[in-house]
Amino acid sequence: MTRLSVEMLAADAVEPITSAGNAQLGIAVLAGIAVIVLLITTFKMHAFLALTIGSLALGSFAGADPAKTIASFTAGLGSTVAGVGVLIALGAILGKLLADSGGADQIVDTILAKASGRAMPWAMVLIASIIGLPLFFEVGIVLMIPVVLLVAKRGNYSLMRIGIPALAGLSVMHGLIPPHPGPLVAIDALGANLGVTLALGVLVAVPTVVIAGPVFSRYAARWVDIEAPEKMIPQRPSEDLERRPGFGATLATILLPVVLMLAKALVDIVVDDPENHVQRVTDVVGSPLIALLAAVIVAMFTLGRAAGFTKDRLSGTVEKSLAPIAGILLIVGAGGGFKQTLIDAGVGRMILEFSENWSVPALLLGWLIAVAIRLATGSATVATISAAGLVAPLAADMSTSHTALLVLAVGAGSLFFSHVNDAGFWLVKEYFGMDVPQTLKTWSVMETIISVVSLGFILLLSLVL
């Protein structure tokens, strides 16, 4: 991501739709969130409607022009569906092809044969961390969901015992490890060394993902003891299959988008020349849309045709895969609309103004600012951009290692306590078939553990280095 794009994003994050004072805006934020939670938990309203009403309520409480509030909400919904919706749809098609061809069975049977009992959560966190290394969080989720749900069902595991390690692996990679967008933005804004940041990020990520994943999943499984939702579980393929795809071909198909995105990231780092022909090619094929689309097309042959599917059956499989995700797309889109309403109301600017006079160490300051903006706006990217911009002057006199640690501190803070204003919250809730309180007790707590534990290791490293 170029410095120009970072500056444009930062400008978007502080463009207000209202001139409300900080006190009124703070009350409006709390009121908007309260409306959403109340409508969903007490009145059992569909999350899409609750998020829409909550966004309008937020704008009203903040004294914003209703037309501007509607424009912010629809813009956020549109950009979220444009960015995430297509990925969810492609992931759903890939998941359906995996399930109907018997490929998912092949993967799950192999995992269950190689790892069982206490080893299973560790296997899941390892797989998710590898898959999540080059992928956006949302892409990682849609690739992992069929495997997570099937392992939980076939192995008779609590969904949280299997799901939390997978989510932790994806989330830690997303927040701390380049080439993910958040860390790259902070590296660029603070002038940090990418290689040093990557090395220290891995040092922090390994113990963090262990604590937030396999260890925390024990408690999460006690707090929320649920089974994989039947409507989301890939169904066993019918017995009329001529044959089943091989494990190698199935694994290669799943890892194809991972490899394409990783190749793009590596070329961007090594070549770093937008005019270079190789980089221009990898920028296209390594984009999430093209990488997942390529995986879907390849899957039609390596999975569908390999299982003896006719053209009509392939077409029917694709069609059936899209119907179950309509509700998820609307909810995730509305979550993005609510987030954009918060951002355009000036919540990011309010937090920055509050934090200007905080007298705390630089690493803790970067983390606290990112936490505050994350809680208020629900956007890890906005939290990272704003916090990195504010503490950038402090990095001027820092050593290379401490500048890298400041990047990681900002990234850690941007993951803190995902809740109802985060589209990712709704994505996890719907895929795992949880209600709002259950999602808060598992996903939100896990995100908080990642944020706090990683900060602890960052501060320890700062003492050693």
C-alpha cells in the first residue's frame, strides 16, 4: 500500500458528517450500539434490520443531517459487500464444490486420522496460521469454515474447541504479520524496517496464538457449548459419486489462493516497482478476487470433474451454494454500514483529540489509541492508520527494533474486543450459528486476549532489545 493511499484512507477516517461536540458524539455512539444490542437480544429483530436502525439512530443522536447519515450507511454497506461479499460468495462456491465432490471428506478424514483428541485444536491453529499468512481474514474464514465445521461434527468436538484455534490463527496473522494491510500501513507510516517487523511479529505471534487459540478454547467451549449449525455444515456427498478427489489435489486446490496471494506479497516486497512486468502480473493474480476465482475454476476440474460431475451438476452445485449466504452478506454489509457511519461522524477524530495529551510510553500510547478507535469505529484498518499517524513523530528517535515494536503495538491494539460495530463480528456469529451474547463471550474475548497478550510480549521484547 503506497503512502498516498494511506493518506487518503486517513483522510476518509476523519471526515465528519456532523459538527456535534465530543460529549454529544460519545453519547450518540453508546446510544447507537445500545439500540442494536437491544433490538437483537430483546426484540429478536434480524441483525440486518437492527444494524440499519442503529446506524440511523446514531446519526440522529449525533445531530447529523439524515441524508448524510443514509449516504454514509449505504456507502459503507456497498463498500463492504463489494470488498467482502464477492469473497464470501466465491468461498461459498468453493466450499460447496469441496463438500459435494467428497474433497472436504477427504481432508477431514485425513486430519482426523493424523490428529485426534487433545492434538486437534493444535492442528487447527497450525493449519489456520499457515492459510492465514497471506490471506485477508475474511478470505481465510471462508476457506476454513467447511473444514472447521466438518471436523467438529465428525470428530464430535465442541465447535468452540475447534473453531476458536482456527479464528485465533487467522486473526493473529491479520493483525501482526506483514504482508497484511494493517501492519504494512503502520510500517509505511512509521518508517519501520519490514524484515525486522516480520521477525519480531513472528516472535510475538507464536505464543499469542497458543494462548488465544488452543488454551482459551478450553474455556470458550465450557462457556458456549454448541454444535456446528446444521444449515452451515457441508453435507456428505451422495453415494452416486463415481470416485472421490485425491487428498493431494484437494489440498492443492484449497492452497491455490494462498500461494497466489503469498507470491504477490513476496514480489511486492522484493521487486517494489509498480512498473515491473512481473509485479504487475502478480498484483492481478494475487488479488483476493482473482485468487479465489482461480481456485473456484480449478476446483471445477480437480474436484467436480474428478468426482464425475456433469456440466449440469456443476452448474447446480454453484447455484445451490449461493442461497444460504444471502443473510450473511446482508448482515456483514450492514455491519460495514454502521462502521462507516461511526467513522464519518468523526469518532476517529474525537479519539485522537482525547489522546493528544496522554503522558504514557510510546508503545503503550500506540496500543491505547488503536484500542480506543477500534472500540469506537469497529475498524482495525482505521484504528491502525489513525494510531500510527499520531505516534509517527515518536518513531523518529527510536531504534530499528523499537520502531518495529511500535508497529506491532498499534496492530495489537487494532484487534481489541471486536463487537457489534465490526463486520467481522457478524461474519463469525452467522457462520458459527451463535447469538450475540455467545459471540461476545467467545470471539470478542478471544480478540481481546490476542490484543492484551501480544502487548505483553511486545513490552517484554522492548525491555530485552
